[in-house]
Amino acid sequence: MNLNDLYAVILDRKLNPQPGSYTNSLFDSGLPRIAQKVGEEGVEVVVAALAQDDARLIEEVADLTYHLLVLLAARGLSPDSVMDELARRHK
């Protein structure tokens, strides 16, 4: 799965809520909770990078990436917005 596919699933959950969906539980909890999860996952990435093996680091980066995409969707933004900003900085 690539980032665009994952983002599409997240958007689908936002537009078509499914009972029992973790993604929907995040949207239902609101922006403060989503932002909190991004912060928690960011800390876990740092800990994994400094004190755990590569497999754990990959798991934590995956969690952070997912929660960042949920945050973008909650704010009505897309990964393309981020990529456009990175391209702008590269010029």
C-alpha cells in the first residue's frame, strides 16, 4: 500500500463511517485527540530510533505516518499539500 492508497482509505472512513473502525473513532474524538496521537507517535519514533531495533522503528514510523494522514484528513488537507510544500522548499 502506498501513501495515496492509505489516505484514500482514511478519507473513505471519514465520508462513510464504519462501526468499529479505529479511524472513525479518531475522527469522532476530534482534532485535539488526533493531534495528541500524532504527538505520542512522534515520541515513540524518537524512542525507537534511539533505543530499539529497526523493525520497531519501522512500526513506529508507520503509526506516525498513519496518524499524520488522519490529521491532514481531519483538517481537510491532503498529502499532496505536503509534497507541494516540500517541492517549493527544494527550489
